[in-house]
Amino acid sequence: PLPIVNLGAVLCVIGTLAARKWATPTEGGTHLYVLGLAGTGQGKDHPRGAATHILAAAGLKRFIAPSSWKSDSALEQHVSRQPACVSFSDEVGEVIGRLNHKKASTYERGVSAIMRTLWGVNWRIHTPAGWADSRDRQRVEPISAPAYSFMGFSVPESVWEALAGADLSNGFANRFLVLANDHDVPEQDPEESVFDVPEALLQRLRDLAEHGGHLANITMHHGETSAPMVRVEWEGGRGGPAHQVFKDFQEFCRTQPESETLMKRTAEIAVRLATIRAIGIAGEDAVVSVQDIEWGRDV
């Protein structure tokens, strides 16, 4: 019932399974933060349920992270165990409101700070903060190429009310791709069940998650480097037509009045979308074409 919100769930699933293996042409990751917004009773449960079901049906439940976090250390500990993962969070306006509440604990307020950091680490190493009494806490080792994705579902008003002014100035808000349904959705009687997933689709998801083979998957990023397995290039190379579309969009974003608060990362998000699309089409042979980057830009 909500194609635009479903798109966000699709992007998070593919981006998570490709994460820590494929790099964008700008050497970024394929993880995303997405807000799927629609009115009450319009079908937001479908993309969340379908996304988690398809991962479980493919035997990839390990990529599903908790829907929300009570502390920054809980998030870091989970990502240390499963560096590529995705959270699907219902009523995300309430989640953001809890993090921003004046009575929120230091640990709760720290969640947004860790999320801001993880979004941009890409292929570097994330070093969690230490504790004075670290011997009594679970030790979190440095995390190579963490790739945490997050998709939250909500009615729009709840999110706008929950966001604090600091979320604009500190860059929390501009890391999110906002996909909002702005029209009434009629009641539907689906012809197909969310539980009937074609085996061919499940196998393509498994192939994506297991790319490189079992040994490569259990040893990747364990050495001195956290470099990607596959570097997706621009079709036509640097300076070619696809790269030029990206550069033109970068300049467009830079010159907008909202560039510092809301559009600073928009061009990079567009590249992530374009790369996910290219991987979904061609796998390890992916290149970001003009059509891919134009699609990412338009979204």
C-alpha cells in the first residue's frame, strides 16, 4: 500500500547485505538511515514485516538488529558482534523523543551520537569509548568497517515534534533519507501473501550476503585493513558522464540555503542509493551508470 516506504525497506535490506563488501565510487558504504512516514492506519507495518520476514526466510536473521537502544554501549556492543545489521523501528517518533527528552540518561542521549559516528565511518575503524571501570563492563574491541542501517516508521507529526534543534545543527537529521507518503491510501485486499517469497529471490539475497565465500566472510576485516572486497566504479570512469551527474548534484546541494543543516550529506546518500541499485542489478559486476546516479539523485 505504500510503495515509497516499501522502497526504503528494500534499500535497507540490500544495502545491509552488501555492506562491508561493496564500496561506492566515493569509497563510502551502503548502509542507510531512512525514515518511512505515513498517516496512521495506512500500512506502515507491511514494509517492516516484509523486510524482517524475507531476511529470516533467507536464513539471514543475524542481520536484523534490535528495533531501538536503551544506551549507546548497547548499540556498540551489538555492532561489534554483527558489524553489518539493520534496525526496523516502529513509532520512531517516540524513540527519537525519548533520546531527546530532558530527563533522558547520559547513555540514552549518547545513542544519537554513536549513530552519527557510525553513519560516516565507512571503511575505517570505529573505536568505542573506554570506561573508568572497564574491567567490570563488557569490553568492546575496535570495529572494522561498521555498517549499521536504521529504518524508522512513524506518522510525520510525531517525528517533527520529537526532533530537537540540536538534531539539525549536529548533523543527526541530515543523515536520514526521508520517504513520506503524502496521499490517502485506500484499503486493499492483497492477492499475494507476504509469506510467499519466491525461492529465486531468497537465493539472490543469500548470494549477496555470502559473496566471496565462507572463508572470506569469516575473516574479512580481521587483519590490518578494512578495505572493501569490491569497489564499484563510475561507468566511464572518473570524469565520465555518471561521475559528472554526481558532481553537478554535489554543487547543487552545496548552493542551497539548507546546505549546512539538511542537504550537506544529500549527494553522498544519492551515491549510496545508486550503488545499491547497481549491486541489485549486476552484483559483483556492478558499475554506477548515469541511470543509477540519476535515479539516486531523484529519490
